[in-house]
Amino acid sequence: HLDWFKAFIGKLKVSDLRVHHVNEYLKTKDWSDSMKATAINRITSALNHAVAEGHIEDHKVRFARGKKPKYARRETIPTEAQQTKLADAAHPELKSVLVALRESGCRPGELCAVTIDKVNLKERVMTVPNKTAKTTGRKERDVYMSKTLAELIRSAIGERTDGHVFLNAKGRPWRPDIIGQAVRRIRIDLGLPDNAVTYSIRHGYISSAVNDTDANVALIARQVGHTNLNTMLKNYLHESPEAMRRTVDKISRKENSKRVTKSG
């Protein structure tokens, strides 16, 4: 995002940057509000970091409340069949990452960052950077691995003893943006819907865990790195009608069982 914005503004000095420059840049992009919000956050985060480090005294790119795009809840997610098509069309190194995302519910950046020394194959757990470190005070968090994921990671590591777990075809660590671009190309080639993006795999993991299993939702939240259930339920849960019907049937059977017991 910073490279794209830099190319747009050219040699304009940071001290001369204003909100309207960002807005003019966004007008050149056929992006969703979520993508625009991401771009703004990347730009302002870089400027805030420069201030904190003392590279600049201040900056003027501060949006008034309610004047910038908001992240929209992802209303639909790719089906399991669509995710399988994506993975099958990818080259081996990318396929490993996509399968790992489906098996773990991790954020793409977390998988890109995990290193071999942070993986315990015997205990089936790996330690990844914690996005909610400011809230929890923990810089890292544990992600538990399914047997499928453990074998996949064992294969990805091979005989190596250090470095990143997931490497691209050139032997370099993956970057989330590169993965996203590769998935976008595959999606277009296969004619898959726009919702078939890298991050939606995480949405699919969470929704499937809640809708299709009897797993404790608190443990699901812990697995995917959410500090509270509200975040998961508000932004990530895509409840299915069938799952809702199963739920109300279970409740009905339980209530009917109580009535029979009392009457008896």
C-alpha cells in the first residue's frame, strides 16, 4: 500500500501531505470500502511511526470522525469446494500456505511470520505473533495444529533447522500481500467470485467451526486469536440456516425431555 501511494504522490514532501491527497489517491482505485480503509490505516500508521521515531515532528493526514471509509463485514465466504479449487490450482509452495490457513484459522501474516524454532510438532502447537498484544500484553500466542497441519508443516520444514516455516518457490519467506496477489490471479483465472480472497479462508474456518462442530466457542476464539467472543460473532460468524435449525431442534429436544421428566 505504501509503495502504491508513494508512486501516486511522487516527490511531494511529507510535510505537505494532507487528507485530500489520500482521498484523491483512493479515487483512482476501484476498491471496496474495506480495502480503502486498509490503505488509509497503512498510510497513517507509517506517518505516526515516523513521528514516534523522531523522523518528522508531525503530520497533517488526520481524518475527521466519520470521514473515512469503514471496514465492512464480509457477508459471504468462499465455499469449501471453491477453496479446494484455489488450492489445487496453486503451485506447491502456495498450496501449502492455503491449506495451512484452512487447517488453522490463522491470519495470513501469522503464518508468514512463524519460524521453525516456534514449532513443536510433538505437542502439535506453534507460536505466532499476537495481533492483540496491546490488549493482552502478550507478544505471541499459541496456535494448535490438527494432525493434517502438523504433517504439512513437517513436510514444509523438511531437513531445515531454522528460518521461516513457509517459503516461496525462490526459497524466501512469504509475504501476505504476495499471497493475496497470487490468490487474486488464480481466482480470476478460475472465474471464482470476488469473495475468494486469502483472508476469507479465516472466515470460513471460524464459521465452519461454529456451524459444523460441537466445539466450545470460547476455545475457537482462543485458537484464532480473538480476545472476546463479540469480535468473532460480529465480524466472522456466518451462521448457516441448517446449523440454526439443528440448534433449535437440540433446544426443543432438551425442553421436551424436561417436560417428560416432570410429568413422570
